Amino acid sequence: MPAVRMPAASIPAFAPGVALTSASPVNFRFLTVFKGLAAQLIVLHHLAFYGPMSDHVRPYAPLMIGWLDAHGRLAVQVFLVIGGFLAARSFSSDGMAPAQSSVLARVARRYLSLAPPFMAAILLTVGASAWARSWMTHDSISAAPTLAQLAAHALMLQGVLGYDALSAGAWYVAIDFQLYTLFALLAWASSRACRGWPGARAWLLPAAVCVAMCCSLFWYNRDDHFDVWALYFFGSYGLGALAYWVGAPGSSTGPRQRLLMLALLAPSMASLALDFRSRIALALALAAVIAWAARQPSRGALAAPAVLLWLGRISYSIFLVHFAVCLVVNAGFTRFAPASAGWQASGMLAAWAASVLAGAMFHALVEAPLARRMTHWRAAAVSMPMSGDRPVPLN
């Protein structure tokens, strides 16, 4: 059985968008808080899902372990919706689309932001799997990778090409890149279509996103055979994009805003009436909350707790390294600790804390230095200044 055997709905997710820092408007900082909390839920979900520590704890805490196993994966919707929101923000608040060269440059920059830390984490996970393999036998441990498998991961094509993922996070990093690329292509197509028709520029990209979102909600997201492609997830991603256009700061509540709100609500509610999916219901609720919050005056927003902002800033690194950490801690407690529920529960808590610590270290020692080194490469790939489109969990 492959090491990463998660169904599509349980895949961890981190989505593209604009980096949010302390300099961002206060009413956008809550997105960083959402990321930090959702990342912790993803770590706990994987601890409950994979075991073997959770297998010993489950009989004594069936409700908690069962909930984390079955429902903790819904945190993926937080990252999908925020990703769509921030992608729309990076392509401008009024839906105007850039030229083809700019779109290609943005996609190249997106890849250069994702790939280096991702591959560093993959190599770390390969080493952790070899270490864990020496202490225990479990189906969460992947076999030693082939060069072709590593190359597929580097190109973010492992799912499409049918290779087993080497980490619980590898699958979604590929989807993350697909989603942003699809959004960029929609922006380019909208730009081409509105040549000689300037008045359509504020409408075509939102309309194109809405069409793609409907295709996802009514067809692709209802068939798990498409779960290696961006269109399976574009329903939630598109809801996030529409939430940005509805709640764009400074925009008035006019006909365009009301139509965009209708586009956000009507298709998703109709899709839920046809086939209720809790993940889509959560995405719709979150998109509505974000759209409302984005329209509030930033000076009226409350400051977020510093620890949650910190967790949000390092959440991409936590996401990348937590699977390796959990593998080693699971193996250590399987080999050296008693099989009692108390000891194994302490192992789960240790793995959770170690994942946060390792994420902070990975951010300081790997992710941030790689981002600085890639600056020149990204500068060569980008033909115009941008407000940033690094992964959501980054600073």
C-alpha cells in the first residue's frame, strides 16, 4: 500500500496568494490566523489518520480521534478559499487581466516560490522514511524513491503521472501550482477577449472564474477520478476569488457587487442542493465571512494574537515538514515506548509540538534563505512589479 493513501478530500492544502505581514491591512490579518489554526488541524488530522500511535489511543478517546480522522481534513477548504481570494487580489481587484507575457512570468514565479522548499522537504521526508523504516514496519512509510519519482515531484506532476506521493503534503503542492496556473490562464484569456472592449475588463475575469467554478461544483468535484486535477478543487478556489471581488476594499455596493455576490451564492447553493458536500458548504461559509470581513474598515478590526500570527507565518514550513517529523516520532514511540494509551498519547502531543518547532526551524534555515536566493531568479522571470504571489503560508 502506498505511503500517502489519503482520499482527495483529506489532502492537506496550502494555496497561492499574497503574503500577509504586519504591514498588511488589519482586516486581512485574520487570514493569517486562519492559516495558522488550519495548519495545526492538518497536523492533528494526520496524526490521527496515519498512526500507529493513534491506533493505541483511539479505543480510549474514540470521539476525538474519530473526529480528527474523519473531519480534520476539512481544514483543506481554508487554504483553497484563501488561495483563491489572494490570487484574485494579485491579479487586481477589478478583474482586469494582464498580458500574456505577464501571466507566464507569474506562473514561473509561482513555481520558483513553491519548488525549492518543497523539494528540500521531500528530501527530508525521504531521509525520515529511511530512519523510521529501521524502527517499525507500517504502511505510512514509503519505499525508497526512484529518480523518476523524484523528478515527477520536482515537476509537480507526481499525481498526474501516477507516482506515489513521498509526503502527505506533496499531492497538494502540485494542485496548488495547477490552481494558480489555471487562474493565470483564465486571466490571459479574459485579457485577449476584451481587446477593443475596455468596458468588459472588469467583468470578464470574474465571469470566467464563475464558469470554471460551476464546472467544478456541478461536475468535476463530484467525481473523485478528477482529484489529481485543479478543476476538482476550483469550486472552493473560485469562491475565494469571488469573495475578494465582492469585498474588495474601497468598492461600493453597486450592481457589479450585487451580481458578484449572486455568483458567489447561487451556484454553490444549487450545487449543495443537488449533492450536499460538507467541504463545499464550509468553503461557501468561509468565502462569505471573508467577503464581509474584507469590506470592514481596517481600523475597526481587532489585533490578532501574536502567537497565531506567528503560526500563520510559518504554516507553510510546518505543512512541509510535519509528515517527516510525525513519521520519526511514531517510529520512536513504537520501538522504545510502551504500547499503553497514555504513553502513545504523549507521543502524539510530542509529535505535534515537534512539528511546530521543526516548522519554525525549517522556515528560518531553509524556506526564508531559499526565498532570498531565488529573488534573482524570480526577478528574471517577472516582467513587471507585483504585490507578491508566494504561497499562502509564507510571511
